[in-house]
Amino acid sequence: MKKIVDKLRKECFLEKEEFIDLIQKRNDDCFEYMSSLARIEREKVFGKKVYIRGLIEFTNYCKNDCFYCGIRKSNKNAVRYRLNEEDILECCKQGYELGFRTFVLQGGEDFYYSDELLCHIVENIKKNYGDCAVTLSVGERSYQSYKRLFECGADRYLLRHETASEEHYKKLHPSDLSLENRKQCLFNLKEIGYQVGCGFMVGSPYQTVENIVDDLFFINDLKPHMIGIGPFISHCDTKFADFANGSVELTLFLLSVLRLMFNRVLLPATTALGTLDPNGREKGILAGANVIMPNLSPVSVRKKYSLYDNKICTGDEAAECNICVRNRIKKIGYEVVEERGDY
Ligand code: 5AD
Ligand code: FES
């Protein structure tokens, strides 16, 4: 095991069979060793810095029906909402005062937000907060749309690929969605000039170790600036309601793998990780992550943005999460910084 880990550290990549072995045969010692190396690599590049991104969940309308997701269009129990431009700017104002220098506008695929409307919102955020980065996470759109939003000032784009294996993709999504298009979107975003984030869920239904290795290979082809991974968590109103949640331990292990593969990548310790384990986000940082994305959405809508069950922080004001996150990071010897934290 140690030999494979050392090879990964040195060459930042492995053969398929080696990755499979690494994941399948990992034990506690291997986990600890990986995680200590990941911390070393992370600290070489970023020191003890942790970047914070203010997440604004601005719409839970979605035209898609991904089988795992609580805001899928056919979930009749979801109470839908949209934030208007004024609401969004208010979230940014609060966030800016709390020290956030990146705002992530995330939503379902909701074409109520036309290019024109989104551009207007992005332009206004950039006008008011010129020293901040704007990240969009609004799903699959056309090349022209991505280009327009970039030209209006959006800096980054998050679009998890969800799984890089064709067969697995079909088990998680209805037939009107395609992996091919999703991958194309990611390459388009990169070509246009965004800092791009892809990612996947750990332990999603039917996922195999081979699927995870396919994800690592895809990520290596794309060479993204950010990678979002978190455990799958079942949602009671989806057809995956009875599937087991993903493993926190495997998620942490994969964070370390990703850190050894891509030493400069921006890697969040996700809310899903914090949902399955009360110290999940801290453990994520200690496994090699360097980003945390506290919620800036108005408390009145937070419970409604329910991608999975039991999501944390849905009752807390932005200011409370801000203090909480800063304390948690400080406790483990790291430091939240007031910087954009570009790649
Ligand atoms: N469990 C964990 N993560 C989920 N996501 C969506 N539904 C779930 C779930 N049930 C993730 C997807 C999506 C991101 C915004 O949230 O990977 O890209
Ligand atoms: Fe929201 Fe701790 S981060 S309450």
C-alpha cells in the first residue's frame, strides 16, 4: 500500500488497477498516511489558509428530474421559491460585511433566470463588490449563454459531472440528460475562460469502485480548478429514499487522493460531509480540503433548498454560520482568510 501511495504522491497519477487497489485495500494506516501526505502537499501551496465562499441558493425550481435530488421537478412536496435581484444583493451585502470575497450563486436549472436577468444580477454584484469573485452554479446552458455570463463578469462555474461513467450516469438520471452534454459543458466553460469546478457524489446508488476511478481519470483529463465531492445522502421524496448514505471515511480518503493528484486545486469540505458527521468539514480540511462554503441564503428559504435530508445550518443566520465556521477552523489550527482565493 505504502508503495502505491508514494507513487501517487510522486507522479500525481496511477494506473487504473493501482487506483482500484488503493481504494479497495485501504485500511486505517493507509488512510492516516494518505491524509498526512495530503496535508503536507496542501500546506506547501496554501499554508494554513482556508477560503470561504458564500453560497446563495437563489432558486429551487428545476426543470430536471435527477433521481437523487430533492429539488427534482417531479417532487411535488418541494415548496418552490425564487430570490429576486434585490434579495440576492442583500445576501451579498451581509456576506461582504462578514468577510466573504466570493459569492456562489447556485440554483436548480431554472430558465426563469434568462441570460439577461442573470447578467444583470452578476453585473450588479460586480459593480457593488468589485473585489469579489462571482461563481455561478446553475447547471447546463448553451455555449453562448456561458459566454455571455462570463463577459458580464462571472469568474467561476461549478458543474459537478456527477459520474464519468456512461452506464452509471443513466442509473442516476432520466434519459433526457446525457453525460456527453455535461462533459461538453465543462469543456466549454473552460474554453471560455472560467475557473471551473466538476465533482461527484461518493456512494451514490449503484456506484462501483471502477466508477470512482473513471471519475479520477475524467478529472485528470479536464484538469479543473475546483473539485466538489461529498457523500450521497438520501432524500425522502426521491426514488433513492431507501438507499444507504455514502461513506464519510471514503469521502475523506478521496479528498486526500485528489489533493495528491492536484496540489493546487480548490477543494471544498462540503456541507454534505458536515451533515453526515458533526465534524465532517473539519475532517475534510484535515484530509486535504481547503475551502468551506457557508450558506448566505435567507433563513426563510433555507429549508426549501433541500437536495438531501437533514442538511445542516438550515436554521442559522449567515452571521451565526460565519462565527461557527471560523471557530471550527481555528480549533483545528487553520485560518479562514478574507481573500478571493483564485486558482
Ligand atoms: N446527496 C448528496 N449530494 C447531492 N447533490 C444533489 N443531490 C444530492 C444528494 N441526495 C449534489 C449534486 C449536485 C450538488 C449541487 O449537490 O452532486 O451537483
Ligand atoms: Fe452553520 Fe455551524 S456552520 S451553524
